[in-house]
Amino acid sequence: MKKTAEQGRVKLLVGIINKNDDERFSEIVNECATALHFSGIGHGTARSSYMSYFGFNEIEKRIVMSLIPGGQEHNILSAVGHGLKLYLVGRGIAFTMPLSGISNIIHDAILSGEGKYESAAKRSPISKKKGKNRMHELVIAVVNTKYTDTAIEAARAAGATGATVFHTKSINNSKAEGAIGTNIDQETDSVFFLTTNEYKNKIMEAVRDAAGLKTEGGAIIFSLPVDDLVGIGRFEEYVDGEEYEKN
């Protein structure tokens, strides 16, 4: 059978989930494919009206990044959505992103068992999702920790419905700072905004104006494409119908 472009590549799966669900997340993915997993702690914040959708009623969130075979993307999202009940409020989200490069050793290892998992996927009752244009983007702002709230409030005013915050720090950036023409604060937060294409530019511009490089916030802002996701009201595309209930 002819392979599609997705079947010949590795993708990044990101789960922003409840703090005790990371082991189960990786187990579910491993049942569907050969994958590599990395887990860390983040903090969630959202408007009260969106708290339940993003699962940010818990302050501490577990962020899991998994390298997965692209050919199993839909099957994995379906399994994660079912297994962690992401169709219920407060359970979190999972989404996939394309990679521009990866080690050959890792690439070959992750794709090594794909044929076996493809056979299992054919027996799954979950129907294949029709192809769609990308609808979501991940906006990332690396900002001085004193201005994290400023960046989040600006993004909210521009249409962001929530954010996930990781504490980070700037290291060994003197060469880039010389090219940029400004120093980057060592103590930073990396703030993730998952949003639709409609709001991406508005959010980036709002954060730039409120806390960008020309302000004391010193934020470095960029965005990445999101291929697909479960959660935030889109889980109905991944279930057979008996479990999903619209709120």
C-alpha cells in the first residue's frame, strides 16, 4: 500500500493534562505506537469562563511531549481522548505539531513498528477524520517573569482564552543579544497560548505592544503550527458518538 506523506514522518504530540495523568498518557500512546515521551510541570491560567475547557482549575499542569509516527496521529489522538476522557470538562487537551528535522536514529526507531500499528488501527471502530486545513497555532512568548501577567492580560484582551506558563531562564545568549541590540532578562517565563488562526496575529501584536522587546518585559514572541487536537470542544470528531455530549 502506498504511504502518505504523514506516514513517513515523525510528529510532536503535546498533552497539557492533569498532574497525575502523565503516566497514563504515555501508556496509551505506547499502546498505539512506538514513541518517546518527556514530561514537565507547568502552570495554567484562564478566564473563569474557559477554566473547565482547558482544565486550568488546577494550578499545576503536567505537560507531556511525545515523538510519534505521523501515520498514527489520528489513532493516537483518538486513544488519548478516550483514555483520558478529554471530552469531559477539566481534563485537558492534546495536539500535534509538525517537525522540521529529527535524528535519523530516532526517526527510524519511531517508525519501525508502524506497519504493525496500522493493522491494529484498521480494526479500530474509530473512523478516519477527513483532511482539514490547520485551524490552530501555538503562540509562545518568552518574557521577563515580572511581566508575565502583563503579557497574559494583553493576550486575553486580544482573544486568548488561556495560557500555560513554564519558568525558564536565558542562558549564554550574549551573541544573539548583540545582534538584537538589547539584553534578555535571565529570569523568564515561557508562556504558551493555544489559539485559532483568527486570533494568532492579534495576540502576538498585543503581547509585543504590552511586553515586547521595546518594553521592560523584553518578550520574544513566535508561533508554531498545530496540525490537529482533541479537547476544547473538538473531541466530537474523534468519538463514536455514545460518549460525547455537547455542553
